[in-house]
Amino acid sequence: MATRAFGQRQVKLALISIPIEIYPAAKPRAAVTFRHIHEPTGKIVQYEKVVSGVGPVDRDGRAKSGPEKKAAARPKTATKKEASRCRSV
């Protein structure tokens, strides 16, 4: 027996309207995975964390970048005084 849509909606993008239908999941608690499969062998393709010029890095060698590390990487904004000097060219 075919599954019936339990909802119909329209997705609007600018002047285009795309109709969509919402269907229930085939299995209520099924895990969804998005993995690449090597076709000849049927095995899962695995990726490793690598630093250019250094090589593979294990879990102990990695650190998350927090707000304080991101702030240092942001470009500095010019003050009004610095900006006025740039405009007088």
C-alpha cells in the first residue's frame, strides 16, 4: 500500500512557488546516515583529520576554537579618526 502525504505546502522563492508534500518516516526511530560508499567494495569511506605540512592529528592534538580565539582572528575596525585620514586621499 502506498504511503499518503499528511501535509501539503508551498515553498516560495522570490517569484517561484514550489509545491511539496510531507510524508511520514518509513520507520519512526530509524537512524539517518549520510556516508560515502566505495562502490567496488561496498565499504564506508573514512576521512582523517589532517594538518597541511604536519600530517594526521589525533583527538588529543585538537582544540576547539572559542570566541576568544575567533576575536583575535577578526580584522580590526578603524576608528573615526583613522577613517577620516583614509578619506582625504
